[in-house]
Amino acid sequence: MFKTLTIPANTIPGSYRIIAKADNANTIAETNENNNVASFGITVLATADLVPTTVSAPTSISAGNPMSLICQIKNQGLTTANATQVHYFLYDQSLLNFIELGYTAINPLAVNTSNVKYPTFTVPVNTPPGTYQLYFVADGGGAIQELNEQNNASTRSITITAPRPDLTVFSASVPSTTTAGSTLTGSTCQVKNIGSATANSSLLRIYLSNNNTYSSNDILLSSSTIGTTTPNGSYYRYPTLNIPNAISGSYYLLFQADANNQVTESNENNNITVRPITINPSSSRFANTGSITLTAYPNPTTDVLNLTWKATQNQKSLLTIYNANGQTVMQKDINTLQGSNTYTINMLNLPAGVYVVIVDDMVVRVVKN
């Protein structure tokens, strides 16, 4: 007769004897009641126990795209765990099929210590769309004898979608400084499809912004078509940008791929790349303005807009109004007088929206209802 025995997981390491006893309940009257017991010695060794304590993964991703994971492995055993590996699998329950993504190495772990890994694996592009279980398996190769071999895995549910493109401004360079009213040259821009499917035609737009986040108030400087782009394919653009007159200070150029959302992408949050630029005042226009803040009222307005400001001398000033798309809707020279100035603009024929009004180096944003 053969019997498989399990040593309790909480057994203290040391020397023991395993005892086997026949007729343990003494239910049989035997000719010799003194030969029912046999024993043999055994040494219980201290063993490690690796378990995933924290795991993280996206809830969905497109096939062919990289996937960033987090996995923390802890040794909750009785002795140091030797070096091993964590393996990562996708499991398709409908097909009973495991897809191995890869593994990460774990250095020896002392008792009650942990190691955190941040691997990135690419989901195979031919992975059928569907819902999978993502397995994080400590000691996935079975290199370590553990107290408990049943607690090595942790899972997360993940949805794999069909391959999608992913357009991003992969690189952009601009001169660090320019002058108001100038034509900026020397800029370069690379739009790249880092996704796993071909992207249809889209638009690249470049905006001038006073912060590093896009808003409808930003001034559109350039718009160009980006053609059909295969995975890992790129288009380069060398835009010529007309910097608005009568502005100065620290600004940002925002390069936006797929600016009108024509392409359904695997990641819709990586379309914009930002570059800082310093705009120096135009010496011919307002070097001697010495102006205080430009104000506008009523704001919002429905018909008439009044502008007020102060100046230190009499001079010609440039009034420019841009709409939310960066198009110039009004530009004219006006007379600035030393001291307080008021200028009235008829906004009645302009469509409702947000406008940027600039007088020399002063800027105010206005809403037309």
C-alpha cells in the first residue's frame, strides 16, 4: 500500500519521525499486539513561499500595442527564496489557450521582503479580440520548492480589441526665440503611427498658447494634411509659422496630431507635443508703449466692446482680433494717446465665440454671445 502525505505548511523545520500504526483503534484481537507500529526519520526543511501581492494592468488594449504592468512579489515563507522568474500569460478561456507574453527576473528574496517589477510587453498583433485573463505567476518556471505551490498566480481581466493605429507627434523642434510679427522658420515635426494598424489621413495642427495645455482660446498657426500612415510609418513637416504681431513673453507651440479626431486610435491621449518659445516684442511697434493692462467691457458682449488702456506717449498702435481658429477677423492701426485710452469696437457682425484681442503688447480674451 502506498500513501501520499502532505507536511503541514506551518511545520517548524527540524528532525521528525513519521509513525505508521496498524489497527490503530484496536478493533482486532491479534496474537501479537506489540508489532503494530513502524516509523522512519525525516528532516523538514525551511522553504520559501512566493506570492503576487499587488498586480496592475490596463482593463483593455489593442492587439499589437505595448502594455505596461505592475507586479509585486513577496516571500512569505520561512527562508530566503532563490532567484527565479515571474511569468506573464494571457489565457483565453473559450479556447483553453495560454499566450505567454514574457517574464521578468526576481533576485533572491529574504523572508517578508518584496520585489516590484514594471514590465512592458507587446500584445501579439494576431491575438483574437475578446476577454482574457492576464496571469502573473511567481516562480513560473517551478525553480523553487515552496511551502505552498498553489498561491503563485494572480489574475486580472483584460479586453483585447482589434489592432488600431496610434498617431503621435514623435518629435518636434522649434527655435527657442522669435519676434512678434515675424515669420518663424526652422521648425520640424514628425508625426508617427506607433500603433498596430494603418491610420487614415488626418490633420496636423500647430497652435500658439500661453500655457502647455490646449484650449479653444489657443491661436491656430498652421494646419496640414498627414496621409495614410502604416504602423511605424512617419510623415515629416517643416512648417512656416506666422507669429501674431503685438505679443511678447513666454508662450508654447502645441503640435497636435489627428487634430480633428478623424482616426480612431488605441490611445487618444498622446496626440499633443509641446515646445516652449519666447516671443520678443517688435521694436518697430511697441518698444516704447509702457502700457498697463488692457481691459475689455462688457465681457461677454453681444454688440459693442470697449477697450481701455494707458500709455506713456502718443503713438500708432496695432489692433488685432483673432477668432478661436487663429484667423484674423480684424486688424487696423489706431491712435494711442499719452494717458488713458478708450476704443470702441462693433462686434455685432461677428459670430458668437471666443476671440483674442491684442493692442500692441497687451492681450485680452473676449466672449461674444
